[in-house]
Amino acid sequence: MLPSDCQFSLQALPLSVLMVGFHESDVPPACQDALTSMIPQPSVDWVRTAQDGMTQTASGHQFDVVIVDCRVGGELWEAISCRHLDGQKASILGITGVPENTGQHNIVEDATGYRVDETLASTVLCWFLRQAQERKQCLVELQLLRSQLGEAAYKIELADVASTVLHNVGNVLTSVTVAANMVESVVDQSSVTLVNRMADLMNAHQQDLGTYLTEDPKGKRIPTSLGKLGSHLVEEQKTVLNEMKGLVRNIRHMKQIIASQQTMAKSAGKVESIVLVQVLSHAMEMSFQPEDEKWMTIHRDYQDVSPVVADQHQLLQILVNLLRNAKQAMRQQGQEHHELRLSVNYHNNDKKSVVMTIQDSGVGIASEHLSKMFTRGFTTKKDGNGIGLHSSIVAIQNMGGSMEVHSDGVGKGAVFTLTFPVQQEGVLV
């Protein structure tokens, strides 16, 4: 029996073991003991040749441990070494015969795995299986952590979009408040009350109105005052109308921001045929305010292109992130006026893919940073987390597209290029 230290207290996942070259009946008893003593019990498959092992793996079965019978010749080990079980990431152990006339036991390690003679098989196999079990547990935990990290990144992106929406709505509300206060002030101090006062004076002199307006000192001032008052009221009206137009425009903009977010939220996780220009327009509504036109000119070059297949909610998050970065980069540059260029066109006019570009005139990107821009955790912002661009490129790639960044250097702006395969007749080209 195996020593007590080979008993597993770890609540691990069961191993999947492939026995190559063995008959179940001729496995050394010590190896049988090592396998049957494991908790939980491993699942074991038996094949006679390396080719049979390849057939097993070709069916999609992933093994954690492969144990090879090397006691008669080295053919099986050589076959395993050459093929490495078609990319299997299993831990591989070969069991050899007992060396003759040496009095020594051998353990050999190479690029394929370990080989040990059957005298040491019990002890080594016990250790080997323990390591494999811990390795599998670590891989499962790593996969879980990656999944959790991806979910966290997604939630951060959602929070960023929500923060952008709230920020932009807040900015618009500030403009609405200013305009409303202006209208209130104009109306409160309006000269329209003077019209009512003059009307009262003329009503009081209805019987001698002509004489009052031409001979009475107070009455003689009324026609002149009405002329001046008329001009003043016209200016008041223009001011109020301009402010009211601004109010209507800003309220409409808030409704567009909220509607865009609601529309995209309903399609979260749904891959569908979308028009890129529409999603880009929604992202613009959520990322910029009317006041931004005072310091930035937006140039649009939109070609009539075919729809693409994507998750438009996720794409909206990506575009809002890119546009927000572009806005921040231009604000940091310091010059009075900036240019933002947006384009949606076919790639090389072959109509098999659509290219979207976002080019800003901001602070640019240092050459040594370009290759790291999509690396998880890399950021040039003091308050950045290095997740946004990384999760964006992963999402774009999962949609079948790609994303690249280029900059001529610091102070020379940057351009992000997104490429998507188009959808034609219900299939991707």
C-alpha cells in the first residue's frame, strides 16, 4: 500500500488519466494503488498505442495526466515525444523497466515529461498525481479569476458609460439652469409693465386724449417713450427667444443621451446587424455637448456602407470610451481650437470590410507607448486603470474585427482605426 502521506486531503477536482500501452490487468500493483487511493477517484481511459491516444484527443477529450508504458523499448515514448498528443497540455509520465546490473534507480526528465523505473513508480506516481491535481486546481482557479476579471472590466466599462451619461446630462442641465435664470431675470425686469402704465394714463384721458398727448408735459412724452419701449421690448423678445431655443435644444439633447443609453442597454449581449454610423452618432450624443462646438470642429466623412454584425451596446461603450479619450486629449493640448475627424468607409473599396476612424488633434502618444496601448494595466493617465482600451480591443476581436492606434508623436494627435467584416445576404464575408 502507499504511504500515508500519499492520501489526498485537498478537495480537488477529479483527474482525467490516459494510460497508453497498458492492459488494465498488467499495470504494476503499486501504480494501481496510487490511482485507486486518490480522492476524488480519477477517470481512466486505456489505449494500446500512441495513435489510439491521438484518436482520443481528436475527439475533444482533454487529459490531465498521460502515463506511458516504456518497459519494452522506447517506441511509445518517442511517439508521444514527437506528437506530444496533438497539443495536449497533460502532465506525462513514462514507466520504464528496472535497470539491469546497475543497482540504481533512474528518474529522467525531458521536454515531454518524466520517466521513472517501475521500482520507484509507486512513490513517484503518487507525487506526480498530487502535482497534476494541484495544477488542475490552479488552472481552474485561474480560469475563474480571468472570468471574474473580465466581468469586473465589463462592469467598469458600464460604470464609465453611466458616468459619462450622468456627466454630460449634468453639463447640459447646467446650461439649462443658466438659460432658465436668464429668462426669469429678463421677464422679472421686463419693461412690459410700462406699457400697462401708459395705457392707464391714456385711458384716464380718453375724453381729451389728443390734447393730452400734444399739450400735457406728461402726455407729450408717451409717443416717444412708446417708440423706445417698442425697440426695447423687441430686444427683450429676441433675448428670451434665443434662451428658449437653447433650452429646447439642450432638453432635446438630454433626451437623446438618455434614449441612446436605453436603446443600447436593451441590446446588451445581443449580436445583431447594425449600422455603424448610427451607433457612432449615438456615441457622439453621449460624449459631447452643444457648447463643445465653441472650441472644436467635427468633420464627418460617412460613406454609405453595408451593415456589420456586432453587439451594439458593447460597441457603444467602446466608442464612448474612445471619444471621451479624444476629448480629454484635445483639452489637455491647450490650443484654442481643435479638429475631430470621424470617418466610416469601406476598406480599400473592396466592400468586404468597413473601417471607422476617430482622429483627434490632442496631446498625441509617445512612440514608446504605442505598442503598449492595448496592454492590460497600461495607462498614461494619472487616474487611469489600464482596462478600457484592453477590454475594447478584446471585445472588437470577439466581434470578428480589429482595432489599431497611430500617432506621429507627442502633441500631434492620435487616430484609432476600427475594422469590421460586413454582412451580406445573412452571412459574414
